[in-house]
Amino acid sequence: VLEADLHPLDNVPRIAPPDRATLMAKYAKRGEPVVIRGLLADTAIDRIRTREAASKAFGAQSLTFGPEYGIYVMTSLMHGPAPPESPRRITVAMDDYWRAIDAEPDSPMMCVEDQTPPSVAELAPPPAVCADDADMRSTVFVGNAGNVAPFHFDGDCRHVLLHQVYGRKLVIMLPPRAASALRPIANFATLYLRGLDPGFRRELVSAVGGWEVVIEPGETILMPALVWHGVVYLEHGMSVNYRFGRRPQHAFASEHLHLDGASQRFVAATLSDEGWQRHAASWNRLLEAWSPPTKTALQKYQQVDALLAELVAGLGDEPELPPISDERYVPIPAAARQALLRAHLFDNRLYLHRQACDIAPYAAAL
Ligand SMILES: O=C(O)CCC(=O)C(=O)O
Ligand SMILES: [Fe+2]
């Protein structure tokens, strides 16, 4: 990656650690990212800012490494799904991984979203803004220079504090309304991030009101829940994230709705307190559509999908897109899209409920 050619928009503010109320009200719930300097200044992880220091502190710790999602999906499409015990996913000590990428700098292997292991967690306790959240989760990412996290949004509906331990990363974020530009399947864009032309990238990010920033070791970026994000590893790097701050209703959405641009956009519109009030009646309609059982999961998907299309049209925030040529997208035939959708519905055991569920605990007060 030639960093000089990237010219990120660099339009994310940098702030000193805020209190929880400010972080939530001013940034997270409004869908606005922010970079926080010194959020983990009191913890041991903040003093580990190089791979050498990480190796000394927890190099013997094992993590699971595999190809990044985009490559994995492409390979599965062309060669069929990997068998469950596939050697494409390996569990090795971080030190072994680092030796392997030194020998093979273009390796597609990286650690994506492993639960933060104890030897790292004890050095990186959650910051005060999310330490009291019983629903908080922490995961780690370790990857080599040139690798990417392809554009996606995270279906858990939590806000994310992504803390950079060592190495620098370009983080590109697009608001939920950018979904149509990304032609997603479930929560993954088919727009290529690898090789994305910087001029076009900035044009697209600007057109949809998105953000780009390079984060440095010791910095923590808040990525609001359901924001699209793609990450380019400018150097070998490691991050720890803390995922937090969702309402029980958003946990329900995460567990019981299919992922796509429409469910993302509607749920994202309810993250702010005003949005939650404004869309309360629509939220309850969605719960009522979801609740009664259907003969097949696909029928339920079709009902929920139709209602979401109506709700999203009502948001009236469709962006004006620049022209985007088909070559910028992974070529996935319609039949493969259908197959991936069905796999998604069944892998997540969505919409297979056989009796009406109690939706009262998740309803919005009107
Ligand atoms: O840094 C990365 O590779 C991706 C981070 C990410 O997707 C996340 O924290 O949700
Ligand atoms: Fe993510």
C-alpha cells in the first residue's frame, strides 16, 4: 500500500476521553464516529505500541487465523465451502503468526474477531465508558500490512471502541444509508476494498457523508453501531475492540432479524433517543410481523423483508450516488446471492420459530 497515494479525507474529530453520557449522546447514538486519544492511558496495553513489545507481553498466546472474510467468501463460491476441520483456519501462537507473515508478507491470513484472550484482556481492561455494561464484548484483530477488513457492518448492533495497539490503519466508514452503493449480501459489501481507487473512494465517501481517518497506536476510534466500515492495514497491526451500549430491543434485532441494508437502516434510525420515539409505532409493527410463525423460514423472511422495504422508503434519506461501474463489485451471480441468503437464514436459524413469541419485552412504549 502506497500510503502517500491514499490521501484519506481525515474528517473524524480527535478528542480527549469523554464521559459516558457525552460519548453516547454526542457521538454513538447520533451515528458520528470520533477518535479518542488516551482512552486507555491508565492501562498496561497503552505502553505496548510495537510488535516487539506485544511479543514480549503475550507472543505465546494462541489465536485463530484465517483468510479475511472477502477472500474466504470468494474462495467458497468458487471451490465450495471449506470443510469444518479445514486447515484454512489455524490456531497458533502470535509469535508463530508473525514469523509466518515475515516469510510470506502477502499472506491472506489474519486474526479476525477472536474473543480477547485472558493474557491480553488482563492488560486491556474495558475503559470506564463501557466497563459497567454487562452486555459488553471484547475481540481482537491481528493482521499483516496490506491486508484488509472488507466493508461490512456488524450485526450485533453494539457501538464499537476499536483500540489500536500497534501499527496504523486506514478506517473508512459510511453511514447506513450508503447500503445501496455497496450492493451487500447480508452484512458484507460486494464493493471491493482491495485496490479501490483513492479518488473514487473519496468521491463515494463524500457523496454519502462518510468518514476516513488513519488511526495510530494508542488511539481508539468509536465506530457507531451499524455503521459500514472497511479497514486497510497500512502496517502490521493489532487492535482490541470493546463492543457495548445497546438497548435490549437492539439485542432482539441482532438475534432475530436477518441482516441486510434494509434491516440495518431501519434499526440504525432507532439508535438515537429521538429516532426511537419517532419510529416507535413502526418498531412495534415490525415485532408484530415477526412474531407469528410461518410454514417456512423463507415466507417469514419475505414478510419481514417487504415491511422493512416500506419502512426504509419512509426514512427518505436515499443518497445521491456518483456513477459506479459494475467492475468495482465482486461478480456474484443472482443464483449465488440467493444461495448465500438462504445459508444466512439457516445458519442463523432465523425465522424458524414454530409458535408466536412474546414480543412484549421488546416493544416500544407509544
Ligand atoms: O480492524 C479491523 O480489521 C476490523 C475492525 C472491525 O471490523 C470491528 O472492530 O468491528
Ligand atoms: Fe466490524
